[in-house]
Amino acid sequence: MRPRFDYGEAVRVTRNLRNDGTFPGERTGTLLVRRGSLGYVRDVGTFLQDQLIYTVHFLDADRLVGCRSEELQRADDPWVASRFETRERVAAARPLGRSGRVLVEAGEIGEVLKVIREDDPAVSYQVLFAGRPLLLVPESALDTAQVTEEPE
């Protein structure tokens, strides 16, 4: 298991980082660092002996946050901003299908499982809609989900 990033290296976080309960002094779920923010690797450690965790100092937020390799990219790599991020709920902006068959109707709500920023300047997403196979959906085919809160 070799580190992808080195001490002092400038990195960019690829998704919003929220407190998972391990950041002291903040409530679980609190936004710690916004996606696209730059930071510097301060330390590299392991979690459960099979995952590398990078301690990254985000200067703008003045926070040291533990990040997994897949949450980071080199600061000088091209950055493609995305409208949505992992675990965000989205709505199909139009019917989505495969091989001429509609799989998801416009307005159906799904959850982003992965943001794909590779090669193509357009961002796409792996989205899971209830009872459907995992779909690769271009950003232009998605809208913000209008989710109403259920009464308590």
C-alpha cells in the first residue's frame, strides 16, 4: 500500500467533507470543507490497516481533516466543477432509458453514487433510482430533487 500523495503536496478535495463523527467540536453532518477546496498533505496514516488516510490542512478553513485517497486529487490536475455530489438526491430532468426503453420517468428521484469527471469536460454521474439498475447519467439530464420533509 503506497501513498498516492506525499507530505506537503497540494491537493484538492473532490467532494464536500462532512463530519462523520470523528471531527471534535462539530456536530455529525456539519460541513467541514467544500468540494474544490485546496489543502496540503500534513500526514499519512492508515485506518484498519488497509486504507490510507491523509491528514490535509485546508488553509482557507484552517482545518485539519482526514481524507481518503479517492476524495483527493493533485491540485494541478484539471478541476471540473459539478452540480451534484455523492449521496445527493437528484431528479431525472427527462425520461432516461437504454436501448430505446424508458427506465426512469422525468421527475423520479434517485441518489448519486459516484461523480465521474474523467477525460470528457462534461460531468456524469452513477445514479441509483429505486428498483432500477445503476445508470450513468449526464449532468444535463438531472435536476435538483425537490424533497419535502416528512412530518415528525
